[in-house]
Amino acid sequence: MLADRRTVFIETYGCQMNVSDSELMLGTLAAVGYEAVDSPDGADVILVNTCAIRENAEQRVIGRVGELKRSMKPGSIVGITGCMAQRLGPRILDQARHVSLVIGPDGYRALPELIARAQRGQRVTATDFDLEEHYEDFQPRRFDKVKAWIPVQRGCDYKCTYCIVPYTRGPERSRQLDDVVREARGIVEAGMTEVVLLGQTVNSYTDGTHDFADLLRALGRVDGLRRIRFTSPHPNDFTDRVIAAMAETPTVCEHVHLPMQSGSSATLKRMLRRYSREAYLAVVNRLRAAMPGLGLTTDIIVGFPGETDADFEETLSACRAVGFDDAFTFQFSMREGTPATRLPPELAVPADVVQDRYDRLVATIRGMARAKNLSLLGQRRELLIEKVARDGELLQGRSRDFKTVLVAADAAAVGGYLDVELTGTTGSTFTGTPVAPARPERQPLPLAG
Ligand code: SF4
């Protein structure tokens, strides 16, 4: 009945893990009768799923939460979920009187009950960690109809000094391999052929019996699954077993997003990344030897406390040595509650120096990506067509090595595969022309050593 219609709107900030958590929340609320809506205006429940990784992400959320007051009707409730909820806890309730729910990433199982309490007028905080929580039995309501994200691991044990994640998502824990495989089979039955495995350090996955290599091989045996990706790995967790499993599982795509953060061993030490410049470059070499044609992207932070000009030059030279296909670049942002706050204040890098280094890094990455992409013109790629491009005419697809390619084809091709020749590039994205399929399946490659 119309009078019983209950609606929920979720706005998501931050990383893909948060998008996946929003899918879990929508799934669990759908199971108790909530309908997802595309606008906060007049929704019964408005949830903002937040990110705490950078100061400006939190500022944006605070501004947005204030605006959402205007969307509320009598009886609406507004809740803050995710990493910022975990970090600030009840402080959010003090700052925003119209917010009645604050729920951390391990609290979503109780979401319907917590919402019911808020609807009875209570103001509720749920930010305890639950090391057993994997949301195993949840049925996510997926936003994407072409590829599916599967969280296989939650939390992080690394504690890099700049990072708030270990304090907002708690210690690392992994799902059981059989459950992940079952979810992948369900995804294929629902018509999707690509999965992206998610974890804070996804390749350190272990369910107590199986490691990440076992997981990749098990998913490689799922009938109908054509592509497996994962994000984000930690360089230290690329064991020989994992690299062999990647190379010998034809459905594992030839792309790795390998966060480097800095090319200076001294800076990496202060970041507590637990690898040196040389060790990072050695991982790159091992991956490339096992998977020729591998696309490599990365994350880099400039201006970490104590970073000297010489350290920054080492970052630039490491970028050139690797020849990244692309990079997410960040200016260091100090987060309250992270170990970096205890570094001596005199190590802070002046803002104008950080900006200058950032500009030089971006120019270096762009130049490198452009040169690499120009060198690929004339080559063929198999695309998974993901959507209609922004111009409304071309379709946008993704190659196995993670290149974005625009191609003229019928919209009915979305969700399917198309072989193309790369005919043009803007420097970052490509245009392609459909060609007859001539793609042999990737054969298992022998591994050195
Ligand atoms: S590995 Fe480091 S950067 Fe990544 S989530 Fe863990 S602590 Fe943060």
C-alpha cells in the first residue's frame, strides 16, 4: 500500500569499499521493505556514507549534512555512516542536531533496528568494532549492472603513519573463500562477467586456510566469469604464490593498482610503508616478468613531513623508472588520530613547496601516460562495454589493462564485449574502432624461479 511505502536515500563518499558498503546497506534495508530513491527530498531515511581519509572530504560532508536539513520532512531521519562516523562518533550528534544516527562500518547489521530507534526519537551511536563481521549473509543491492564489487577483506593491520583507516575500519579480517566463490557464481547468474575484489590490502587475504593465490585460482574456475580485478594490494603481499596465480589464471586482468606513495626510502620509512624504493621496484619487475603487458597505476603522496627536495626527486625518478600508466596524486593532509601527528612539527613541508612538488608530479605523470598511450595506438584490445559515454553517443569500455576506450557502437552492446583497434588518444583516454575478434585466450605463462 502507498501509505506503507518507506524510502531510503544513501549518498556515498570516498573509496570503492564505501560504495560496496552502501550496496550492503541498501540490500539490508530493501529486505525489510525500504525502497531506494534517487533524491533525499522527503525520503524517510537519509544516510550519508562518509570517508575520513582527508580533511577536505570531511569538510564537504559537514557542509552537505547541513544542506540535507532542507530535504527532511516531519519524521525523516538523517544518519551518518562510514569512516567519519567511526572517527568522530557522538561528536557528530553534538555538532548536528538534526542527525540522529551515527554508525561505524561494523554496525550495518543492526541498521533496521537502529533506524527504528531513531524513528522513536532516540539519538543513537553504534561504533564498536566487530572482528567477526563480514556481512556474509547480506544481499547487496548493486549499483553497477556490468561489473560487481566483492569485499573479500575488511580492516587493515599495516598502520601506515599517515592513514586513518586502521582506526576507522579496525583490524584486518577476511571472508571465507567458499562464500566469496558463491557470491561470484551468483553475480554471473545475474548476468555480470567481471568482478573486482575489494580489500584495504586485498592481497594479504587469508581465511585461515586459503591465501589470495587460492582465492584467485578458485574464482578462475567460476564458469562464465571472464574478468577478475582486485584493489588495492600492498606491495609486500605479492608473494610468488600470488604472482603465479595471477599469471596462471587467464581471467585475472593484466592490470595492478600498486600504491607506491613515495619513491624515497627515507620517506617510505617515516610513512611506515614497510618497503624501500628498491623493494617496490623489485615487485614491479616480478609482476611484469610474470604478466607481460601489465598496466600499472599507483597512488603517490607529496609533502609528507620531512620530505626533502632530494626525496621528492627520488619520487619523480621512481615514477620514470616504472613508467606508470596513471596515478592518483595527493598532497599530504595531516589526520587527527594518526601516528604522523606525533612527528616533530619542524618536519612539516611548507604549503607552497608542497604545491610546487605536486604540480611537477602531475606534469610528470601526465607526460608519461601520454607517451605510453601514444605508443599503444594501432594495438587491439578487448573491451567490456561499461556504459554510454558522457557525450551520450559513444560507448565507454574498459580494456583488460585498464584503458578507457570510447567506441561508436549500438547502446545494446553495454554489458558485452567488443574487440577494437586503438585509433586515437587524448593522452589519457582512447578512441577505438571495432574489429573482428582475433583474441586468443591468455595461456598460462611459465614463471621464472
Ligand atoms: S596499508 Fe597503509 S594506507 Fe593502506 S589502508 Fe592500511 S594503513 Fe592505510
